[in-house]
Amino acid sequence: MAFFAEAASPYLPLGKTAYLTSSFGESRGTRYHAGIDLSTNMEEGWPVLAPSDGAVEFAARGAFGYGRHIKFKAKDEHIWLFAHLSEFSPKIDSLIHREMLKKEKANVHLSLKLRFKKGDTLAYSGSTGIGNPHLHVERRTSNGKVALNPCKMMQCTDTIAPYILDAAPFDSGFAIKIVDYSREPLENPMSVYSLDVFQGKKLIFSKKYDSLPFAPDKMAKIKEDLLNVQDPDTVSDWHFIKAKGGKNIMAVAKDFANNVSKKELVIRSDSLKLKDKDTAIVFLDTVPPSLGKVFLKTDFAGKVQCRIPVLDSLAGGLDFDSVDFRDKNGKWVIFDFHYNTKELLVEKRDFDFKEPLSLKLCGKTKACKEEKIKCE
């Protein structure tokens, strides 16, 4: 099933059906997920289409967080954000490219006013920032202060109704255990769109994930909403219900594609217990990152790239602090970092692969590695 505001031509950000892999309001530990994630079948380069006439007013290129992303102001004044992109459309790319050369920085943020028509290609999906290839989509109010449920204005494909699993007492109320998936196999557990709880015929609790304020104190309320309990099943959410009730309840859960589950539950006798707070572990890494074997690759857009694998000493992954590429004359060279494959890369359009390339790579404790590279 698909949930969208109007029956006529729902907005498809990728121009075709794409399943949800993360939902709006899903837990991110200390905050809610402010958008949705769409599957691109582990592929990069799917065109990202404009939802209406409007303008790209911001574009950024970076290795972490959102990675490459854009903000598009639609005809209705709402803002759409598309993140983890592999490429921008050519007219955005040329301006970002110029800004990088001007500032000699690989990470840049640029305010724009580039007009696009509904259905125009704004960018291409990818995996910059973090994670496997997918598209992150957000819809915000015109002032950018409130995240809105994108599924209200687009197609969100999910074929499986939520699973209502259990209920248990907690604090001054009780909690209900629920998990949702979008398709088989049951991977990428998600949150639900709405939850109603009845005691007999009386509605004692109701909530919907329609909007989320970006303010840190509002986002932190997730700890009161979704409990972090001592439970070996970590894929489901315990939703806290601050209400007095008897032993028997009826839970009604709906997902973002309008699939509904109803289940009568008996609140079990043993109370839930919260997990102890996680202790932050600080690693001291004094060994500079090392490099793997350099190789050439042509991406989906036909751009020839020189790729340099980065091998770090920390088991948790990369921790490098700064990267600098220079040609034989000391001129700064544009580069990128592919988080998913942990590779630095330089494109042939930015550097003559016949020439030597100087790389300086420093870890967070400022232990650095300098090396000459030949892209061949």
C-alpha cells in the first residue's frame, strides 16, 4: 500500500517505486529521525526529481553527516532536503566545483537560487556521508524549524503492517512493544506512524508522527517516548503510555503506508527496567592512517576516478582529521571521500593522472602521513 495526500499522481522522489528503509520519527538514540530513507537497491546514481516548480537554495558537499545534500524550496514554500547524494545536477555541480577551488576546501556549503521545474533532475542518489546507497528525504516548514512527515506528500511504499508484540508496566503507566518492516526479508526495523490504545471502548492514548521540532530539547523527548530497556530484542520499540489502565488493553498501530494492526494485549506483571547509560569510550590513536593500493574506476556518470583506500588503525573505522592533495607545483587538488568503501578519490577532470600527486593525511592526534601517489 502507499500513503499520500492526494490520489492523483503521488510524488516519487526517485521517479519510481522505492521501499522505505527508515521511517519518520524512528529512534536515533538521542533524537528522532527527521526524515525517511528510501532504498535504491544498493545502487548509486538514481535521478532525484523535483517535487514541484521551485528552486535549489542550498547545496553542500562533505564526507560525513548528510554528505552531499541539497535544500529545495517548493512552490508551496516548504523545504525539501535530499541527502547522501553521489552527484549534483550539472548547473549545481559547476558552482560547487568553483567554490571548492576558490576556498581550497573539499567540504563547502553554498547558498543558491537555481530554478527547476517539477520533475527536473536535481541530483543523483548515492552513499556520501554515511551508510549504504540510499536516499534520505526530509520535508520542512518554510522557516526550517519543524520537520514534517514526507509521506503526507509523497508515495511511501510499505507492504507489511506493524507487529504488536507485548505490553508491560513501567513507571506511572505502561509500555507497548511494536516493530514495523516495509517488506520481506524482515530487515531495517522502523517506527510506526500512529498508535492508539483503548481500555474497553475508551481511548486512553493516541499519538501520530506528523511533525517534529528540530530544537534539541524537543528531539531529546525521544527518551521519554521510546524506552531504552533491558530487553534482548533490540529491533523493536517500547512505546511509553503515560496512562492508568487495567490489565487488558487494545492497541491499534498504523504504518506510513496506512497498513493497520490491531491486537488485544494483557499487560504482564513484571515491570520494565531501563538500561544503564552507555559509557563513552575514548580511543587514543597515535598511529597515522595507512593507504591501500591505488586504482582507477569510472563511476555511473562516466567520470574517471583515481581511488585511494584508507586503512586506519582503529577497529571502529576511520578517524583521520585532515586531508590535503597537491600537484607537482603545490596547487591544491579537489578530492572526495567515499564513506561506504573508505576511499579517497580524485577525478581526472581535476588532475592529470600522468603527474605525481602529493597526499598529506593526518589523524586526530595529528600523527600525519605524507606520500607521493601515481594514479595508474
